[in-house]
Amino acid sequence: MMRTPGDGSDYQFYGQWIGKDAADFALTNQDGGTTQLSGLRGKVVLMTFGFTHCPNICPTTLANLAAIRQGLPALDQARTQVLFITVDPARDTPKAMKDYVGFYSPSFMGLTGSADAIAKVAKDYGAYYEAVLQDSQVAGNYYTVNHSAYVYLIDPEGRFAILYNNDKLADHARMDADIEHVLAGAGQ
Amino acid sequence: MALMAALLAGCGQQKATVAADSGHDIYMARCAMCHGVNGEGAPGMYPPLAGSEWVDGPPQRLAAIILDGLEGRAGNYNAVMPGWGAVMPDAEIAAVMTWLRQRDGKGPVTAVEVNHVRMETAARNTFWTIEDLRNEPIR
């Protein structure tokens, strides 16, 4: 049985329950191939937006996600996929994404694409981002990107099930409990 | 709100405000048809915005209404307001809010603040009602 609030279990989700269909997308992965969200059915997908030049939030987010995934039983780790979607496609090539996400976990996927494709995915998920020039411009290409930092849990049936404010990621045990509860409902 | 701002600041500099002049253009394109070119509203149908406590009050509440719309009696006004969240990006909503509020001497609203409300209310799939807004204060 798919897990939802009030499905008969007493479990209270740690994150904010959304329960809407997840908008599908296809982007370029860190190996240069194409990854489609709907191709990840059967897994829990933990998805977040960021960029590889991000000085602070993205490293923390990815380190937390790595620890959260590692806290799961081995079988559930194999059924949990982290997706890091860039909001800076001009600089974040597949190679840059591979180096970046690979540092946190070889299992992570880093997705990039055209500016339009990225904008479409960000809009579908309500993600905010905005490039901001730094005061000290270097070679005219020194900018940062302000962006929202939520984590989206897509359940094994492709539903945008749960939304996590970034500050929730620090509690790895409660994140793991949500993931295990969702996976337990999806059957083995 | 403060937390989100802090998080985003970590990924770059905060833009302090959104230009209010673009807010006027957006207002004329999206809002003036019902609320009037000067925000005067229409009796029995569309509430005035100029000097309204709903405009000048908590920006989160106003952002929530613009994102997901409002139905049910709001005072003496009966028209349903559609939600604009699917067609207006956060920066546009912030710009129109900033323009409306600055006319009343209130401070600007950033796209980051609007995005916070968008995400905190992401589960919503119906119009707001006055009762909802009273019962579910938006952080």
C-alpha cells in the first residue's frame, strides 16, 4: 500500500506532505547520458537544486543527503536515488557535475541541461534561483546564484510526496524514518 | 523567513529589493482589470487594494492569496480571485506586491520571501478562504 498520511498507520511524516504528481523531466546526467525522472520509478528519489560553485548550502545539503542515505539498510540504500539538479547550467557541465556529486557519493546523480530545460524543471517544482554578479568580478564571469534549498521526496510511484525545508536535513534519523516508511509501503 | 534568508545568503548576496516600477506594469497587466487601475476595486465584487490591511499587513498572507487565490465572502466582496502561482514567477509577484505596498508606505518584498510562501504552501490545491487564512497562519 502506498504510504500517505492517514493510511491507517500511525506514522507522522517528518517532512511536509504534498502528495501531488511529480512533473516528469529528462536532463543530462553526469555521464553525459539522459536521465528521466519517470525512469526512476520503484525508488525513492531525493531531489534538490543547487550549483557546483555554491560555497555553503549545497555542500551541506549533499553531505547531509549522503549521511541520510548511508543511514539506511543496504537494500533501502539501493532503492534511494539522490538527484542534484544544477541551477547554473552555463558552468555546470556533466563533467563538473560528476566531479562534484561524486565527492559526496558515487551513487549520486548530477543533472544539467539547457537553460530553458532547467528553467522548466525549476518552475514545475517551485524552485527559485537568480544569478547575482559578485562585487569583485573576475574576467566578467564571476557570479553566484541565489537559490532555494528544499529537498523533494519523490515516492516509488512517481509522486511528489514530501517536501523538506533545508533545516530538516540535519536530523538524519528522522529523514531515514520517512524514507523507510515510504519504501515499506511500496512492496519489495 | 529569517532562516530562509540566511540559507540563501550563504549561496550569494541578497538582492535587497525588486524594482517597483516593473511592479506597476505587472499590476496593469494582471490585476487592474478587477482591482482597478488605481486599486480602487469595484463595489460588491472586487475589494480595493489601496490602503487595504490585506495589502499592507503580513506580506506572507498577501503572497499566499496571490499564489493560490481567494474565494468566499471577504467583507462585502463576492468575486473569486484566481491563483497566479502557476503563471507568475516569484520575482513578478514580489514586484507587484512591492509596488502596491510602497504606495501605502510599506516596505518592499523580495522574490525569496515569495518563494518561501510558495514552498510552505506547496500542498495547497484550492483557493484560500478567509477562514483558512485566519486558521492557518503562514510562517
